[in-house]
Amino acid sequence: VTRAVLVDGDEVHLGAVVVGVRLLDSSGPRASGIVGHDRFVSMLEEELERARHFDRAASVVMLELASRQSSSIATILPRLQPLLRPVDRAALFAQGTVEVLLPELSGERAADVARTLIGSFPGALVAAIASFPESGTNADELVEESRRALVDAHRTKGIAIARAAGTGRLVASTTQGQGPVAESPAMRALFATIERVARS
């Protein structure tokens, strides 16, 4: 082949090298439901304006490959979209990282979605969640707080929830099958109380 037209999502095999074509910016949603980061931020700002007006929640979930040996994000993306609601939006944030906008979901409900998503790809993904208004009040803050919480998600190999922007990134995280891990003293006390009550 000397000339070909490629579209977003195509893969080209050049000997032992596989090249994936990814559109990183787009003025509208793609057929697969995946949008570019700039469009994602714009959609997130629009959703936050709506959330402010109607006193609602909104969350951003960042999903990242758990390790370099995990499946490629290109193989995960097509299987991710059917797990999301029609109103949710996903974008490629960086190589190996997907950001998902979950309108009207609090951090706790977003954590349920994140558990479902990473559970669908056992051992392949970790997740970090930032929610409006707890983690930030604008799109840049939510994206940044969820990105920062990815560090904690990798450490615990599970889900990290960012809370209270500027007061410490992580309140609690959950590791796959190992229960909660808490960094703040208040959360450690809460989990100790829960365990004590559960045993009684």
C-alpha cells in the first residue's frame, strides 16, 4: 500500500511495530463517544455550570493503566464506552490515561462506577476520582485533583478519591480486595469505628 486514508481508532502494522491513530482534539463527539481533552474540559465546564445552578454533583474519574505491562489503552477504550451511561463522556487524557465525566454523580456514586470499570479489566486499571464541589469548583481543578490522586491509586492498586482541594489529596482509597486505606486521621478513626462495630 503506497497511500491510504486513516481515521481515529485505526491501527497500522509496520513490520513488528503497531501504530494507533488517535485524534487528540475534536470539536465534537466521536462515533465511539470518546472526545479530545480540550472538548472534554469544555463539556466539564458546561456540566459544572449546570451543577452549580441546580445544586447537583458531578465527578471526574481518571482511569490509568496499572502498569506498562497492562493491556494497551487502545484495546480498553472500545470496551469501556458500553459500560458508561449515554450522558457520560470519556476522553484520552494522555498515553495510558482516560478521563471520564460522570454528570450528577457524587464521589461515592462515582466510586461505584469506577469499581465497575476497573473490575471489568482485572489488574489492568487504577482509578482516581475528583468530585464537584468537594475536590474543586472548576474543570481545571477537578482534572488536576483526579490526576494527582492517580499517584495514590497506583500506590494502593485501586481507587483513590480526592477531597477538599488544598487540604490533602487523598481522604480514602480502596484497593482491590484489600479494603480501605486511609491517610487522614479522621478517616482512619472512621474506618476503625466501622471495623469495631462490624465485629460486634
